[in-house]
Amino acid sequence: MQKKKKLPIGIEFFKDFKRDNFYYVDKTSLIRDLIDLRGSVNLFTRPRRFGKSLNMDMLKTFFEIGTDSSLFDGLEISKETDICEQYMGKSPVISISLKDVDGMDFQTASGMLGIAVSEEAERFGFLLESNKLTPSEKMKLTRLMDGDFQNPVYLHNSLRLLTKLLFKHYEAPVIVLIDEYDVPLDKAYQNGYYLEMVNLIRSLFSQVFKTNGNLYFAVITGCLRIARESIFTVLNNFKVRTISDVDFAEYFGFTDQEVREMLCYYEIEDAYEQIKEWYDGYHFGNTNVYCPWDVINQCDKLRAWPEAPMEAHWENSSSNAIVQDLLVDATETTKSQIEALISGEAVEKVLIPELTYTDLENDDPVIRQTYLWSVLFAAGYLTDAGRPGNEIHKLVIPNREVMNIYEKRIRSWFKVRVTGDTVRWTKFCEAIKTGDAVEVQQLFNEFMAASISIRDTFARKEMKENFFHGMLLGLLQAEGSWNLQSNAESGIGYTDIRLEIPALKTGCIIEVKYAENGQYDKACTKAMKQMEDDGYAEVLRQDGMQIIHKYGMACYKKSCRVSYCMEKNSESLD
């Protein structure tokens, strides 16, 4: 049997796919559309981990002088023979990623930017031997290669200088690629030197992009679209393609057909429905796409173990700092709307296409929350379920993975609220520990009535169950001395909540069900039966728990009903 190609986890260099036999989802038609539709400066905004960096390296590989044309053999762009003959390997290319430009202060961050520039300049060290450059120009190039930016002007003018030297040597206009342009701004905002970094990036971009006769065209990628007056000053023929635009929508992220083909290739087609639920749901323009980082990583796990559970991959690889800060300061209205999103509803909003990070600190909480929705949308925490081009966006949570992020945030709000009511929370924990199901039911109903707003909507039952599961988990996690696990493997399944109180040799199993149309008894019966049929208590027995409390909790809207039984594990008794 033919050996399968490797999955490209973290691979950002296009040449590696053929050289090291990685699976490649063909996005090379982006080259054709870019040639046909480009402006002088082209900005693509997409959430993190949606293939921007790989696409940028693919562009560099295609256009750069001296490229290996065989890397594109058999790919879609190879069918465009006229384009390949006219453009492949015909341009000098400057390619810089700003994703590692970070630091606790401006001096450190600007130094990291200088390193990125000097490393790119080193690629063109052969220009020191060019008979087309003057000794003065070679001296300036040496300074760039050495990272000598003691005079800030040298850094501000660095990319413009590189375009000048390359144009003079090759007698061909230069393509400039800048990946993750907004990462330095994000880091600067978090660490208190935002305005200084804005001035640096603005000057760098202005020098290289504004009235530069050595420039052919430029492509810039990022997550957020920073306002023109903040960064992209006085740029003519500046084209922006956001996640709302129809053009180029299919080139960032995987389409449904591409995901089906990948699963078929690795013979894990049975996982399709779960993959779709967890990682699909993004709407870019009029195209539905999956997060590629999620799909690739999960496929890798499924290859090794076909029964591997779905995991959150994008969440753990993406910076959530801004989103977390904004959600912490959310107004009560915003919190209510987020609860509506979790219950499966859409929230209609007018979004702001351009922003600055300082907008997020507006003294007016209403204005600040307006920007919150725009950031959540641009960063991939919400998607538009409406038609592209509409002024009002119909925002929804895209998939199961992102839903989990919101549930965690709601859980933290809930935890703060209920643990502030020390007396009631203490009673609840005591009731759980001692098997007082009547008290558990009463107190949990009181908590829900006072703290959350759940709607009976079109959301799938599983999502509703997960919401109540999260509320309960937030309560129990606050007790710090218990061994608590969520969705833990038990017997032949996964129990919602399992906890152990080692000092008392007491364990608890909690199974949460959504009581469709208020059918509490039916849901409770199902929960209790599932615990027994799937052997959820076995782990607790093995761990030596002498008393095992089993709770079946049926929840509907803002109320619940609790079924209960207790097991004494005689085998573990002293």
C-alpha cells in the first residue's frame, strides 16, 4: 500500500510540500486572481491560523527570480500557461513576517522589527558584488544587513532602500510581501507602547508604499483592518479584502469539498460530521470555510487513533488577549447578547470595518462595546450568517470549538456571581458532597434564576446541554480542594462531570441532559440509565471511593430537576 503524505502541521514554507511530501490543499489559483484584481497595495484580513503565511510564501516562491518552477507542477496555476510564462520567476521579492515582533517595551519590539528587516536584507547580500550599485549604496546595504538602526531613520527607510537597490540591480520592479502586519500593534497595545509602534509602522509603510517607483505591487496580511488614518496614510489604489468580501474568499480556509477530499485520502471519512460541527461554520463572503489549522491537527490525531475525540486546536494556538480584555469589561446588555449567541440565536449588528486599538479604550461603554463586536467578527469569534454586503451583520458563533470559548467566559462570569453569594454556594457544595439531591435541585434553580438568561431556541440539544454543563462546572470548580474532571473518559463513554473528594473517599458523577419541552422525568431517566449502561462509576471504584453519588440533572430554560442514587463501594472499604 502506498505510503500516505505527511500532514503539514505548522508548515509555512511552500517548497517543503513537494520536497518533504506533505499533503497540500491547492490554493495556487490565488496567484491568478491576484494578478487580475490587484491594486498597488493589497491588504487581506483573516483570523489567525487560516493559511495567510503559507499563501504569502507561495506568492514569494512563484514570483521570485530564480524560483524552482517544478514546485508548481500539477497544481492549478500550472494550467494558466500564459500567466506562468509572463510572471513566474520574473520579479525581485521582499518578504517579511512581523509575527515575532514582540517585547515588553518599545525599544525591544523595535529591535525585533530591525532583526526581521536585517535578516531579509541578508538574503540579498549578493548585491554587494553588483556592478550596478555605487559604493555608497553598498555601504547602506551593509548597514541594513548588520542591523545598524541606531538612527531610527535607517529603520523607517529600510524597506524603501531595499526596493531601490533590487530595482537597480535587476532593472525590474519589486514585489513586497508583509505578513501579520498587525501583530506588533497588538503586542504594543497589550504592553503600553501602542502609539510609538503605530508611528514606526506608519512611517515604514509610508516610505515603501507611497510614491515608490521601484514598487511593482505589495501584499499585506493581518487579522484586523487598522484605520487608514492610523497606518495606511495617503495610499493610492489601496485594496482591502476582508472576510466580508466575496473576492478571494475560498483561498483562506478549507472548503467543504477540500475537507472531504482530505478525510477520504486519509481514510477517516467517518469523522466528517464531527469535523464539520467542530471546525466549520465560517462564512467568508459567500463561501463557507473550515479553520485549516483545526482540520489538519485533528486529521493527524484521527490517523493515529480513529476514535480520538475532537479537540480545540485553534483556540490554543491563537492570541485571545484582546478578546478576553473586551469580554471582561462587557456591559450587562452585551453579556445578555452573548448568552443569546450561546443558546443558538443570532445577534444583528452594524460593524465598524476600520478601527484603531485606542478605539477599544473609549470612555463611553456603548461605543466601546460597538467595537467589541467588530473585533469578535474580524478575529474569528463570530461569523456572518447573513448575505454578504448587507449593512447589518447577522452574527452567530461559527462552530463547537468557538462555542467552548464563550462557554468558558460565561462560566467565569457565573462563577464570580455565585461564589460571591458565599452562604448559598457553600450550601450547594455541601449538598453535592452529602447526596442531598433536593437541596442541589433547589439551589441550582436559584442560581440559574438569578444569574443567566437561557432561551428556548433552534440551537441543537447538545449545545443547550453544554451550556448548563458549563454553569454547573463553574460552580464546582470554585471549590478548589476537589479533584474535578469535565468530559472525562469513564467506562465506555465520557461522563459530563466526575469529582473526587479524597479526604472523605467520596466521589460524584453528574450527567446533564436537556429536557426538551420540559420533559424532566424523561431526561432524568435517560441520564441515570446512561451512567449505569456505560459504567461511569468504574473509575471512582478503582480510585477507592467508598461512597459514590450519582446525579442525573435535567435542565430546561431556567430550571432543572435532579434524580439521584448512591452506591457504596464495598470492595474499597477498609
